[in-house]
Amino acid sequence: IYEISVKKRDGSEENLEVFKNKVLLILNSATGCGFTPQYEGIEKLYEKWHEKGFEVLDFPCNQFGHQAPGEDDEIHEFCTAKYKTQFDQLAKVEVNGDKAEPLWVYLKGEISEDPEPRGMKNKVAMKAISKMPGVSKEKGFIKWNFTKFVVDRDGKVVYRFGPTDEPKDFEEKIAELIG
């Protein structure tokens, strides 16, 4: 993962090597998604664990229902104003298809499927999402916004969480990796 570069909100490139020895939460997000309130829990994780080596890499993505409209700076302003996020958003990306960013191709190659949604409400939500236009049925593809990957301090992708997985559902796993 440390050989991959990503585009920052200001248009510059950043090599992921700067995150060596950190635990990373990498997600594709959208400001107009039903899962957008997860930002609150993600910010709580960031506040609690950042000083111990935890980083959030948030990539807005407009591929699912056009739920991330606006420019990168507008998205950042929304997140900081509404959810008081302190972590930065990176440049908007595509996570599926021919224009998928190399990081997302890599992440999907490491863990190709979301875990089974927990609870009836989450199963119903994901079933409804799977019927929406533009949702890929291909193995490994990101199904919707707020798909989350966790990378350990050695750069290994160790967990993939689906859109319905809330930050409180996986905080224990992050805590274990931080040590």
C-alpha cells in the first residue's frame, strides 16, 4: 500500500508511505447518503485514537446515486460544519470501473467482499441498495458509499466493513491494532 499515491483535496499527490506505522481507516463517503451520519462515529474514533497512530483517509465518491455532489472543498466544509470532522477529506474518487483509483483497486484485491450485514435492518438496507441502478453485482466491487477498509501498521489490509457497519461495530478491532 505504501507504493500508492493518492490525490489530496488541493490537487497535490501524496504517497501513502507517509502513513507507515499508522492504523488507517479508508472509506468512500458521500455527503447526501443515508449513511452520512456515520461521520459522527468516525470523528469520535479519530479523536480517541489519533494521538496513538490512527488516521482516517476519507475519499468522497459520487458513483452511487450522485450522493457526493459539489467540489472537494465544499464537501470538506460540509463535513467540518455539520460533523465537526478534524480529519481531512481527500479528492473525490471513483472506486469501481475503468476509472477506479489505484488505491481502491488494491483494497478490493486484498479483501474482495463486504462481510454479511448484521441485523435485519441492515440486511434489508443492503438488499434495497443492491437493487438500485448502477450498483455492480461483480465480485469485489464496492457496493455503496461508506465501505470501509482497515489497514494495520505494517500496511496490510486486515478488515473490510460494509456501508451498514457503524464505527462502534469495529472500534474494538481498531483498538487491538493500535495496541
